[in-house]
Amino acid sequence: MLLPAGLLGVLDGLLFKNQVSSGISIFVGLAGATVLTLLSALLMDVVTGIKLFTLDQDSRLFVEQWLEANSSVNVFSDLPPEMQGNLNQNVTGLFELFIPGQYIVASASGAVLSYFAARIVLGRMQYELPPVPAFSRVSVPWYVIWGLISGLGLTLAGDYLSIPLVGKIGKNILFVLFYFHLVLGVSVAAFFFHSIKLARPFKLVLLALVLVYLPFSVSVFLMLGVIDPLINMRQLPEAKG
């Protein structure tokens, strides 16, 4: 997996050299990380026979030990008996199902971090860099919604037609887009958090409530991230006013 990192470094260098805007650079980095991750997994499978997108024996043993440790303290005691009977198989299958998505999310996150790390280094060297918009101003075009439509369509088609590979691709698309839209939703929330006219103590209380009710907050952020590409909430008159 070192080869994709090296190629992404070369790609970042070319983007900086040609003064490509930060938004396009990050998008190209995300797309490049995704493609290189998939190609690396395919190449490793062909050359060495190692399948990155399946659990090996050690990983399966780790999952089993994790389940046993949680079962010993009655973490799963509220589950129906039929689910407890197949818990090992179900959890292992769930882990394995989303391995491709986990690799892609990790690679994409690394690509973004490496881009900003390179910006810091080049900035200290007095290299001219394109500006980066504030996080609360990050937005994406409306047609990214086709990613969700594709993921849902492939998931439903795979389940309906009993084609596991198609369903797995669809579910992993949705898995990756979950994090994408979650980050976008946090950006939207940050914009409105800074925009609302409240005293600092009230804002701190609001932030504390977000952390206390984190599962609900994640749901709200995700909803904002899905809706914003369609209506661009930060450009609405109410938001500007």
C-alpha cells in the first residue's frame, strides 16, 4: 500500500506546480486515492494471491475474541435469541462486507491530510499557494446526489436479483458516502453555528448538547449533508440575513 501513497504525493506535486485550486485538488486527491486503492487491491490479488477485501484467519480470530469479550459482560443480552445464535457469523460478515469501503475512507482521509500537510510545508518555504475556503464554506455541486442514487440502486438490484457482488458494491458506495455527507453536514452546521447571534455561553451550551446527544447530532449532520447539495442552504436569504 506504499505505492498509492507515493503516487498521490506525485499527484499533489503536479497540482501544486500548476496552481490548481484547492477544491479541485482535494477532489482529484480523493478520486485518485479511491482508484489507486482499488487498483492496488486488484494488483495484490493477481500478483500475490492476497485478498485485501476479505478477512484473513487472524482477523477472524480477533473478531471472535472481541465478540466473546463483549458476550461475557452481557453486551448482547438484549438481542433476540435467533440473532444471538448467528451473532458470530453476522458480525464477521458485516466486518467483511465493508472492508473495501473502510480502505477507501482511510485512503481518502490520508489523501486530504497529506494535501494539507504539503500546504503547510510549502507555505513555510514561501511557495505561492491557491487559497483554501473556510471549512464552513465547503460545498459540492448538486449532482453528487447521483452517488447516493447509484449506491441505493445497486444495493436494491443486488438484493432483488440475488447478485451479491452488485449488492456489496452498492453498500460500500453508501458506506463511503456516509462519511462524505457527514463531513459536509458538519460544514453546514458550522456555518449556521457561527452565523446565529447568541451569547458565547449559550453557544457553549449548544455545543455541549451536540456532544451529549451525539447519535442524534450525527443524524442531523447527515441529513444536512444530503440536503445541502440540492438547495445550498447557506445561499438562502434566511441564511444570509
